[in-house]
Amino acid sequence: MKIDSLRFNDDGLIPAVVQDARSKEVLTLAYMNKESLHKTIETKETWFYSRSREELWHKGATSGNTQTVTDVRYDCDADSLVVLVEPHGPACHTGSYSCFTSSLIKEDVGQANDPFSIIRDLEKTIAMRKRERPEGAYTTYLFNEGIDKILKKIGEEASEIIIAAKNRDREEMRWESADFLFHWLVLLEEQGMTVDDVLETLRERHQ
């Protein structure tokens, strides 16, 4: 189907549900006109139409939280879209992974629908530390010391995990595993890599 065959409303807009291509979590609901849809398909990043500002907007243009588009699907009536994306940061202007974090039935769910949100948050913070190097921050210290110090910490934390496991100490395993993951994220940032790069390799192996 061509874009001209879609059923836009009287204002020339069509609702677009943005969904994480991996977790299938719904991230946000926005609107597109023909121009923003064309830009989305051409650039492989999400573009929308702001009804309040009456202009196009590129998701992440100011925040850096862009969304890489993997597919754009339309429903059986051709009057709504699902845009599958790989998010690079929070979807919501509040800093949340998804705009849909509150419930009318359950207690406020917050980030509970994305148990791995802490990984995303840490990645973002570590990248900021590397870029800004705030004085007194432990991550700044690691980056200033360089790769040898980071690798040494990786080795130390891995050893601590082995000892905790050997001792059947679940609490120590939790603490040392968290320490290891943190330093692993620092190492990935130092190497110019992301968790998504590693996950992609796991997906390839799984398939």
C-alpha cells in the first residue's frame, strides 16, 4: 500500500502507536501527517506532527533520545499505524521509558513494566559522566584512569562473584553481580559499544 492510500482524518493526520520492536512495550501515541510519515520512512527515525505547535517534530532532535524505525505497519482499516522502533533513550518527556506508566486499575506502575530500565538509565548516566567528567564522581575517576583501571575492576568484581557463588552467599552474589554489571557498562562505553550491541549478538546466536 502507498502512503496516499492510507486514511488520514479531516486534519490530515493519522494516529501512530510507537512500540519497542524488542520488548513490544508501547512507548507513546503520536500523530503523523503525510510529510512526517515520508520523513520517518526515508530517515528510519520517527517524525511526528505536533497538533499544539502545528509543525513537524523529529523525536530526539533536542534530547538525543531518537528512535530507529524497523517497521511501519497499518491496520485493516488503514486508518492507524504501529511504528516499531529501537529506542535510544526514554520515549517520554518526563524521562520515562514509556509514556504509559500509570494505571486506572493497578497502583501506579512507574517503571515496573520495564524491569531493565535501570540498565538504560545507567548507560545514559555513564555516557554523560564520560562526556562531562564531573569532579568527584567515581565514573569520572574510572574514565580518567583509563582502560587498565577499568579492566582491573572488571577482574576484581568477577573474582568476587566466584567467591560469593562458592560460598553460596546469595546476598553477596547480588552485590557483587551489581558491581560487575556497572563496571561492564563502563567498559562498554569506553569501547564505544552499547548493551544493544551485545543483545544483538545474543539474538543472532539464538536464531
